[in-house]
Amino acid sequence: QVQLVESGGGLVQPGGSLRLSCAASGFTFNSYYMSWVRQAPGKGPEWVSAINTGGGNIDYADSVKGRFTISRDNAKNTLYLQMNSLKPEDTALYYCARGREGDSDSWGQGTQVTVSS
């Protein structure tokens, strides 16, 4: 079955960086768009970024453009999200998702990112 396991979250000060990873298994990773989605406390899910199968087509939410970088290693079945210049409003549970915005069918369990001084 599809498994998506996120890691790399934690507590970081404003302006800091984190790198999230998502280990995928149970499906042909290099055949799917992959995305990162986040959900802040008391809010609905917010799509963050998506990457196509080969990594050459990437989209970002305006709120993270220029600060976050999505990438994938198809040989390792792993999705990444490099997050720089973190802000308190980036605090959320970050999910790895198979598919793109509005068309994803599997999510991981999430990894918590907290940005606070």
C-alpha cells in the first residue's frame, strides 16, 4: 500500500532553516507528481508546492515563493522541502502528498514545524 513518511520537522527560530524529507513506498514514485501541503492550527490545509515526475516543472504558493525549494530524488524515492527564512506564520503540520493540488489521493502523517523565538 502507499506509504509516505515525513521527517525533519522541529522548532526553529525566525529566519532559520529546516529541510523536510518524505520517504515514499508502495507505488512507482517516479510516475507521480508530488506535493507538500501544510495545515496551521485552526486553519484548513494550504497547498505549499508541487513537483512533476522529472523535477522540471515546479510550482509554489505565493506565501513561500523565494524561500522554499521542493526537490525529489527518484532513485531514493524521496521528496524534499528546503525551507529558508522561516517565519512564525510558517508554523504548521507539513504533509507530503501524492499528486498535485486538488488531485492528491494519499497523504503522510505529517511532521510538525514550529517557528518561534
